[in-house]
Amino acid sequence: MLTDDSPIGHLHKNKSDIIHYFHGGSPLTYLILHPDGHVETRILGDDLDNGQQLQLIVKGGCWKATELKTGEFGLISEAVSPGFDYGDMELAEETIIKNQFPQVWDQVSKYVRRIGA
């Protein structure tokens, strides 16, 4: 769950594919950074007529971040197969993302957690 006092789920990636399910609250914006450097934006929410979606699959190996842009909270859950293991998840580090994806750094930098921040 993201809240208005903690509105960003920082950039990270998983080895496995993950299905994200929207449950309630305000819509959540997903930023997906693909291994080839392509950035994709999707919105999880219940306003299907305006392009929001209730589920989203993020392929393993893609970096992803989530943001609550309006409202008090957005609630999601995730399903991982074959199963979640913290060893299969990597939090983004500024030097890695900046060096690997310099062409999109300005677009994704706010989603990278700063050490000590």
C-alpha cells in the first residue's frame, strides 16, 4: 500500500514475473524500465474506461517503481511464481541505473532511493 505520506515504491527488479492486482483507493502509476532501456508507464486503478487496469504483469528482469500521485492511499497485492524470495529481488542503486540507462536517467531518477534519504 502506498500512502500520501509515503507515495513512492522505489525502483527494484525481481527475477520472476509478478502479477500486480489493484484492490482499492486511488490509482497507482507504474514505471517499468525494460532491460533495453525502454520506459513504459501503466496505471493500476478501477477506471477502466480511462485506460486504467486492474491487473498488471511485470516481467522478471524489468525494473519497476510505483507512485501514488493523488489521494490518500492505493492498495495492491502481488502474486509471484514460483514464489517470492528476497534473494531474487534487487533494489536499484543510483550508480547502476545511471550508468546502465543514462538516456532515461532524468525520467527515472526520482524513483531511485538515495542512501541516507
